[in-house]
Amino acid sequence: MASETLSGTVALVTGASTGIGRRLAQGLAARGAAVAGLARGAARLAAAMREVAAATGARTLAVAADVTDGAAVVAAVERVTAELGPIDLLVNNAGLIDAAEVPLWETDPEQWWQVVESQLRGPYLLAHAVVPGMVARGSGRVVDIGSGFGTRGAADYTAYSVGKTGLMRITEGIALAGAEHGVRAFDVAPGVVDTPMTRAMEMWRGFTDWTPPERVVELVAAVAAGELDAWSGRLVRAGQDDLDVLRSTTPQGDGRQLRLLPYGDADPIA
């Protein structure tokens, strides 16, 4: 078991029944955090959280809810707070991906919008329900699981790209408004982790250079421990960023933030 660097921390992880969310739930629990997992599938989530508790000895809680359902999110947050305590760390991990690698005009409108909702409405609702408690206590951290798709255009994953770009704006907004209240927010790009969702994406067929999930866990745990507060409102990337470098660096200006690049010195937006 990892050292209990997060003892006393209460974490809420969405999409915790599988993939990166499942790994984060166990990694945070192994470091001493009490972890609530949230996902839509009650049976699979309950099994996952039982496994986490058995492997780590941590307090865990499984709360089945759809992150895009406002009433369900409020009820979930109230239950977590009542049973585990005030939430110190919110990890917005749940989200859908485009059903097919096709241009925007060939997508199914309903599925396209469901992806955007999962990536934007979900994190918005969770932050809306959780952050006021953090503000009242004068401390708290929000981790939004981002993607390189949020920093560039995409021909064939437009919904996912739109969602992840918008998510970066949510992160920065929380960081800017929350700073005076001790609330910090971070974009964590996990890289290409070997998960069921990633393997379902045609673009990664045959890919082998996976980002070890342990790197994602280490990065989020460092955020939770307050080691990367200088990076609030910015993006960090598991598998490429060196944790020691991040810990010792205070980024300047607009570094690692989403901005327009001027076309040249004469550009009026420069």
C-alpha cells in the first residue's frame, strides 16, 4: 500500500467504475483518502468500490447517478457529504466519446450532443454542487480530466473536442474565481491510457505506446496533496510532465492555458 499522504481527504471521482476513474479511485484510496465513486451503472460501480475498499482498507462509497442529471448530482453530493464528510477533491472524469470517426455533418445529432453534455454539463453540475462547500471552508481542489483534443481542432471527433475545450474554460473559470477562497482547479490530460473507451476508438487501433495509468494517479494525487497549486487553472499532462519539475516550477503568463496565437507582430490581438 502507498504511504497515506492523503489521510483525512475526501475525494469524489466520477466515472469510477472502470478505466481511468477506477484506477484513480483505488490510487487515491491507497494513499489514505476516503473515496466516493460515482457512475451510472449501480452494480458495476458497487463491485468496483468494494474491490477498492478490500484492496486498500479505505472508506469507500458507491453512488449511482447520471452526471448530466442535476437532481441526481445534488442528491449524490449530499449523500457523499453525509456519509464520508465534506468533499476536498472533486475529479470530473466521466464522459462519452464520439460514436464514429466521421466529420461533423455525418454525425448523429443526438449522440453528438450527448457527448458534449457529458463533457460539459456533467462537470458543471458537479462543480456547481461541490465547490460552494469548498468556498465556505476556504479550501478545495477540482481536477478536470482533459485531453489534447481540447487544445486543437479535430476532423473526426468534434463532439469530444468541443467538450474538452469547453472543459478547459470551466477549469480556468473555477481557478480564477476560486483563488481568493482557497479553491484551485486543474486540467489533467491523462495521455493515451489503455482503457475500454480508448480501445473503442479507431484512431488508436494497433497503438502500443500507452501512458501507464500509474502516472495519472501520481499526478492527481500530487494535486490532491497540494503539491501543484501553482498550476491551478492550467493543463498538466501525465506521462510527459515530470512531477519533480512541476513541483519546482511556477508557470508564468499564459503558459499551459488555452489562448489565441497572434498571426504576427502587427496582429491587433497580440
